[in-house]
Amino acid sequence: MLKTSLGKACLLFFVIMMSYGQAVATDIIPKPQRFEPNGEVFLLHPSTKIQYGTGLEALAAYLEETLSPATGWDFELSSSNKSKKNSIQLSIDPQVDKKEGYRLLVTAKNIQIIGNSEAGVFNGIQTLRQMLPVKIFNPRRQKDVDWAIEGAYVEDEPAYPWRGMMLDVSRYFYEVSYVKQLVDMMAMYKMNVLHLHLIDDAGWRIEIKKYPKLTSVGGFRGEGHERTGGYYTQEEIKEIVAYAALRNIEVIPEIEIPAHTLPAIAAYPHLSCTGAPQVVQTQHSISGELYCVGRESTFDFLQDVFDEVVALFPSKYIHIGGDEARYDRWAACAHCQKRKESLGLEKEADLQVYFTNRIQKVLKKHGKTIVGWDEIIERGLDDKAVGMVWHNKKKAILGTQAGHDMVMALSSHAYFDVAESNIPGEVKAATWLSPISLEKVYGMDPMVKGLGEEYQSQVLGVHATLWSDQFIHGTILQEILPINENRSEKYFDYLTFPRMAALAEVAWTDKSRKDWSDFEERMREHYNRYDEAGYGYRVPQPKLVGTKEINGSIEVSLENVVNKGYITYTTNGLKPNTYDQVYSKPVLVDKLSDFKAITVVNRHQFSLPLYFPEKYEKYKKYGTLLGEWKPVLIKGAEFGALELNATGKIDSNGHYEITFIYTDGAHKLEIEGISVYKNRQLITEDQHFGETGTSSNKNTYRIEIDEYETGAEFKIKAMVRGDIGNDSHGVVFIKKKE
């Protein structure tokens, strides 16, 4: 009855649409494949019924739970297939084109959501939620709202089956409540894979009942009052998995091998090559400890661990890491060398392939496919795996040709622990990569140039990562525990939104239908949805429309990109605040560097400033700007430290030149030497006397980096002074020598 009714409604709809002409877009994200308004309006009402077909009772209850808080109404649920006026009908039709695909028809009479499967119905529900007024996302009753929905026909399906997010709970432990919130944030945008980075050198976060020390020892770090950590009990894991499953999200655990395993070794030292006592790290670094590949006890342990893990996660995938292993321990271990010799292997790297293949066999017996960072697919594996490409996009070509599926988790576009900008005042974030703006995320292309058409179906989709390194680079981001502060969660919200929205459209919408300007326009309303839901987000700067010269002055034209927000600005070079002049028309200034503007949502929520920094183009040959100095940073007759953040500027092993360039002032700068620190440990230096002023001498310093680590913090400390006084201004550049 429901299918027949839908067919008649669709036929009538298409007849009507013939007279409507070209359809217009809405603000739905990700953009549907097809959206055609019909001029009707459905009004949600206390008497609206939610009807559901076989197997959809849980989704009907979910829909009721999402509509009830803001409306204040308890909607009646019914398994009746009879179409009723003022009803929302959920049904499954396997003939809907693609898995996770759906059709949504909104008329004045009722709403029909038809999915290929439960997943498709869920995705249709998410589109319906975005078609309602933004206040539907508020968890409290909202009075005086007309809950009207624009009549339309939507036909939609995802471009890629894998639309993922990774949360690093090892370096910072997030409570179950926040994991659920992230699931809800993902569900809003039809993301469907949550990857929990449960194990790393900073903590073991999942209860394994056979090995209680993994959590009692490995789940915590620090001593005394600075001891922090936590872990998920098996019951909590089941709770997270069930919560996500209802929202069409598959939870994939990551159990690292053979590196990033320090907490397990701290708990059970016999798992290492040396058996020496270890402690869980309190500062970020990549531990040199590995599971001992030469002892059978290692594989017995991992067999037991995976037996418990696979029982908790119904996902067909288990992530095993596999990245950043250093083989010093194996090279010095008699057990590992004996294993290497007995297998006829040439080098220690081959032992990791052996290790991975053994674990792959263990998991295959459980019906699981392994996922690993792209390092695991560089050398031969015995069976099919999923490679997660994070560094070199072209590895997807090698991986697919070897028979593996690939997921694009590109650090250049989808590492959300990296800041969106390098604007002064930007939040503390990973800086080993250049900033990743919202537009850059949107510009990500999962396909690889040169990848044959026959292999393209093996690119499953895209994946963003939320690493928590910054939480163990000091204490700046840590909560104030006595008042139960949650700044770390808001920090991750800030890094996630709105970039997750851009990634969702990369994963869902056909490349041919993507358009940055259109996406930017649709985003205007989504910031209001975040506000209603209580999610944190990064407020975008005002959009620069253009500048033009008028009678010796410069006219600056801006556009506000947040609905219900506004712009304030200054013309004296000072950072604007929420009380400054409100922008209403183009502004004239004598020079661009005097103009700054911010987007204001409210008195306490606003953007970083749009500004026009002075450029140092003439110093381009010296490389990348590393830092600046000014009089307040320079002492007089005594040498003092000038600290420069080189994280992200030092981005690999090699030779670097650091050059000090005087730009202004009455005094020259004298340099006694420089020292380079990695994660606060001195690693190299160049000690010689140099100077820069109106003339310069030996003002370039040369260093060699040979122990680079991804994600490591690099700082350069220069000992400097003014020759007579401190009136000196200048810049410091860094350049990697080829």
C-alpha cells in the first residue's frame, strides 16, 4: 500500500514539476544529488504521526526523539502502512538505487522517506531535519516557532561508501558523553565511520579483562596529583557501538602494532625485546619500544586481546595502525634476529610484514579485514587489506593495483588537529603542517591522478583525523578539574566544525556537482544549527568582496557569511571587538594594514580578524618566515633568548638555514648562536657570532635534522642582544637546502 501510494504521489509530483521549471538549491549539506521544490508546505503539528514499516521501529523512535525536545510534542508512533494526512512515513524499498540511498517526498499532506535500507532511511531523516527551522536542533522546547517544511522531492545517494572521522582518545581521554556527541555531529552530515584511536604511546583506552594492567597501568600517566587518564569499560564500548549503529555509524577500533604500544609494554614488560620497566609518556614523542616479534608470547597476548576486541565491535574492520615503527630494538634482540634468520628475511622491516600477516590471519578467522596506515601496504601482505593514505596520495595507486581498498585520510586536507589559519590569535594546534582552511578541505579530491578506471571503485572514500598531540605538549589545553571545565571538548568542536561539513560533501556529493561558492552560501545557516545544538565551532572571518583605490584611499568591501551575525571593524590598526563600529557599507582607509574586521555572533562569540598583513616579499629567497623580533624582545648589553616556533617549518630530515634580517631601528642585532629543541630536548645547534643591521655578517645559521618525527614540536632558541640598545626590528627566515 505504501509503495503504491508513493508511486502515485511521485507521478503527480513530476506532472506538477513540469510547470515549475528549474529547481533551486537549499542549504542542505551535503548537497543532495537531486532536490526539486514543489511549492507546497508541510506543517509539523502535535497530531503528526510517525508511521514506520517493518524493521524501522527504532528509527521511528529516533526521529521522534529528535523532533520532540524542541517542539515540546510527543509524536504518536504507528506501524500502520495506511497513508494518513499529517504523517511522516518511513519505509524500505530495495529498488532505491544504491545502498544508503533514499527518496524523500514532502507535500502538504504528508512526508515519505523511502530508503534502500535502514541506512538510507536514516540519511533521509537527516535531510528532513535540515529542512526544518534551525531551532529543531535545540534540546529545549522552543515556543512560537512554525515548524514548516518546504515541499520538495529529494533523490539522493552517497558518492563514496566510507565517510569517516578518527578521534584520538589515547593521547587525551574523552568521556563516553563526548564520543556520543561526536557521533551526533557526524550523523548530522551523514558521516558513517567512527575510528577510535584507542592505543598509542600515551595511553591504553579499552578494557581487556584477561589483562587488567593494560588499563590500571597503561590507562594512566603522570604521578601524584598530575596523574590523568581513563579507559572505556567493555560495557561502555557496547553502549557507544549501539548508539552509533542506530545513527548509521560503524565504529572501528584501532589496536596498534607493532609500534605506538608503550602502555602495553609498561603494563607487561615481557612484551618488549628488553623486558625493561617503562612508564606511559607524559610528553608527546614516538617511543622506540616495539612488541617483540621474536617471542611467541607476543602473539599469544595479541590473540587474547583481539578475541575480546572483535566480540565488542561488529564492524567488519579492525585498524591495526602499522605506522612509524623504528627497528632498533628488533635489530639488537636475539629473539627477533633468530626469527629473522629462520624466516630467511633480509632486514628488520621484513619482520613487520611477517608481524602484520600473522595478525591479519588471526583477524581473518574472526571474519575481519585489517585497516592500517599506508605503511602496511608498501610491502606484500598475504590477503586483502584497507590502506589509509595519510601522506603520499600516490600510494593509493600501488595499493589498489596490489588488490587493496584505499581510504584517503590526507594530512594535506583532512588532519583537523591542524589550525585553519596562521592568523595571530588562532588557537593552539598542530603546526607541523601548513594551515588547512575550510576551502582547502572542500577542495580535497579522493581520486588520484593516474589511477586507472578499473581501480577507482577500490577508493572507498575519505577520512578526517582528530589527533590529540596538543594535550601532551604542556598543560595549556587541560581542564580545570575542580570546576569540571570542558575546554578540551570545545577545542575539538572548534577544530571539527565547520570543516567536517566540507569533508562530508567531498564524500557524499558527486564531484561534478560541488561548488565552493555554493557551499559557502549554504554554510550560512549551519552556524545557527551549531548554536542551537550547543556545538562549538570556528566562526568564519568576514568575506573580502574586494578592494579598490578611490582618490588616494582604498575602499574595502566585505560580506557577512553567518546568518544572524554581523561585522565590526576598526581603521586604526587595532584588533576590533564586539563593541566597535558595525559594518554597513564599504569602508575607506588610507592603507590596508590599518583595517581589521571580525564576524560577531554575539558578545562572547566572534571570529579572528580579517586583516592585511605587511608582506616580506623581498626576502623570499631566504625561505619561509619563521618569526620576528622587536625591541621588547631584545635585551641591551646582555644576551637573552629569542624563542622561535619551528614546528611545521622543520618538516623532515635535512639541512636547514636560519637567517636573521634587520628591517628597522637604531641598533643592530648581535647573535651568539642558535639551539634547536625537539619536544623540549636539545638536538642540535650552531654556535657562532653573527650580526645584522644596516650591514650584516655571518647572520645565517646552519643545522642538520636527522631524527625528525611526525607531530613533534620544534623550537629554536637564539641568544641575541642589541649592540648598544634594543631599538631593533627584524625577521627570521628558514630554508631547507636541497
